[in-house]
Amino acid sequence: MTNADLHMHQGRGSQSFDRLVKYIRVRSAKGARFVEFDFAIGDPSLFVELVMPQGAFDHFCEKNEVVHMTTEQMQAVDAEMEKWRYGEETLMAHNHDRATQ
């Protein structure tokens, strides 16, 4: 692959990247000094946790044209995290089930 081919390939990738939906889920309390949030690109279940001052967060959201995760997306993410944290058929999963009852 030549440098020109590599540049063209990277250009196509960045265009498709720009078209992907960018999701956020705010986890901090409203009015907190820092905004704690999850940020995902393309798939709400694959996210990173970020922390920013309010002004930087506002700029970040505007620049990335973010979409807030829906309630259904947040529930799916939480359910998947529970599976990873506690498993489905493990001793820890059964202990967690008893604690929530």
C-alpha cells in the first residue's frame, strides 16, 4: 500500500466515523462541579467513562453532536454490566439476587 493509498483509506474511515452516532449518558448529579458521563461511538454498550468541567462538557457535546442514550439503551447497558459483574449462574449472582429482594 502506497502513502497515497493509505491517505485515501484513512480519509474514507474518518468520513464514516463522523457519521456514527455518538452517545452520552450523564452519571453525575445535576449542577455538580464536574460532569461524569459515559461516551460511546456507534454502540451504546461500548463506552468510556469521562469527567469534565461543565463548560468543557457542553463544548464536547456540541462538537460531537451527541445523542443522549434512551432509557431502553441505559437498561440494556446496565443489564449487560450486571452479567459481567455477577455472572448468571455463579455463587456471587445468587448472593446479589438475595440482596436485592
